Amino acid sequence: MGILMARHNIPEDEAFNRLRRHSQNNNLKLREVALLVGERGTLPGQVERSRRCAR
């Protein structure tokens, strides 16, 4: 959660809500989403979306 909190300047409860929503929307365990955030520095899919918007 700390990575999301720092990157998006959001409080702890919002970071957890984002992890939880991503987990539920993508049928992934919360633990798996947290590991992906730790590896990538953001929620899966966020980098791809921001790259598409930049085009």
C-alpha cells in the first residue's frame, strides 16, 4: 500500500480500496495484486493506460 500511497499521494484507506477493487474486478487474490504492485510500482494496467493516453 505504501507504494500506491506515495505514487498517487493518497491515504492508506484509499490505497487499500484500490488494491481491493483491482483484486475483485480482475478475479485475483489481494495478495497477488499486492505482489504485482511491489514488482511494478503500480497497479497492473495503469502503465499501459497512461501510455495509450499519451499518444
